[in-house]
Amino acid sequence: MYSAAHAKRNGVHGKNKLAPLYLRILKSQSEWPDKDEFLDVIYWLRQLVAIIIGIIWGILPLKGFLGIVLFCMVNTGFVYIYASYYQQVDESEFGEGWEFAKEGFMTTFAGFLVTWIIVYTGIHANDSAF
Amino acid sequence: MWEDGLLIVAVSFFTAFVGEGLTWLTVYRTQKYQRLKAEVEKQSKKLEKKKESVNVAETDKASKKKLERDEERLRNNNRDLNFVKMKSMFAIGVAFTALLSCFNNIFDGRVVAKLPFVPIAWFQGISHRNLAGEDFTDCSFIFLYILSTMSIRQNVQKLLVLRHPAQ
């Protein structure tokens, strides 16, 4: 997805050959010369984490406002820890400290709700008088 | 009930892909759009460079005027670009609204899912739309459809990198 043209557009000239994207995602303190690429990685990781949380909350089941608050905390916390501690990127390069938290939050939240609702309905809908 | 929920998610997947596909066919692929887009990108870059150099060498009247003219041209091109997009998006919007009302009829009055939370009063009008009873954890078709579309459509757009970067 991240073509040479994409990298060039964002000012990466490929002087130092970078490791493949999936390796840089998994390895801590990777190099992220392309800011947009890193924000994209954060975006997709968030989607993935949201769906996993949705499935877990649905299976448990976690209900009510608590589920939503815990989702926000876990999801945002994950992004923050991944970016600041695992990858140790310089926050100032990405604007304010909460720039990561904002990246695709509404989409993530909607994805989480759909997964949570469907898994909960599939497993626990018949528990209560329906 | 589980099947209803999955069906709705599948429907929003389908509409998101078809919607983006149609937008691509009628907008992003067209020569007019591509020409305008290239022009806007070129002009923005040029303008940015010019602005920097003007700042360095203090402003004189002539270059300031030229800068303003360039800005005006960029604005006009941007407007044309948005207009090209808007026309087709409007048509697609109308088509999908028709499709939505068709599904609305099919699922009318049916509980398609059980919510693990009680939505705040604001959203209860949507989440409990056309449903009987006072159990606000019952979920209507439209609520689940909106949520799935919100999540899927943006992801499809991002995946296909169809979004116009200058927006």
C-alpha cells in the first residue's frame, strides 16, 4: 500500500533502506521517516484493537456505560503506549500529544460498537427474556 | 436475530464498496477530475514556495498582488473540483437513500439486535425507531446500519485511497 510514490510525496527519498512495513510495526523503536505512514499504521492498529475489544466485551459480556468507557480507555491507552513507549516516536513531530488519540477515533468507535452489539446479540441475546 | 445483524453489516459492506466504486467510475477516473486535481496540487505547492520566499525578501506590492491572484485561482480550481465531485455524489446519495428505504421497509418493526447498553436519550429515537415496547436495549435496523456504515465506509475509502488528499 505504501508505494515509492507515496514515500516520495512525503519527502522520503529512500537513501537508507527501510525494513518492510510489517517488521517495523512489530519491532520497537523502528524508524518512521514518513509521518503519514506512521499515522496510517496507528489508524489500522486501532481498528484491529477495536474489533478485538468488541469481541471480548461481547463474549464476557461487559454491559452498559462501563463497556464504552473501558473501550475508550483501553483503545486510546493502547495507541498512546504503542506510539510513545514502544515506538518512542517524537510526539512534537505529530502536533499535539493527543494527535494519536484523534486519528480515526469515530470510525474506530463505530467499528467497536458494531462488533460488540453483534457478538453480544449472538451469544447472550437469549439469556434475557426476549 | 444474529443473522439479521450480520445481514445488515453485509449490506453496509456492499453499499460502501458499490458507492465508492461508482464514485470512482463517475468522478475520480474522469479526465476532468484528474486534470483539476493535478492543477490544484501543483498550484498549492507553487503558492507555498512563493509565500516562503516572499516572507524572506520582505513584501513588495507587486509580488503581493501576484500572490493574491494565484490564491484566487487556486480557490476557483478547488471550487470546480468540489463541484465535479458533488454532482455525482448527490446522484449516488439519492440512489442509496432509495435502497435504504427499501431495507427499512423489510426490517420495519423488527428487533435486529440486542444492545449491551442503553443508548442516551438523544439516540433512542434512532436506536428504537419503529419498535414496540419500552425496552431500549432493542436495536432497530437503522441504528445498526448507520454504525456499520460509519465504520466500513471510511475504512473502504482509506483502503482504496480514493479520498481527495487536498480536502
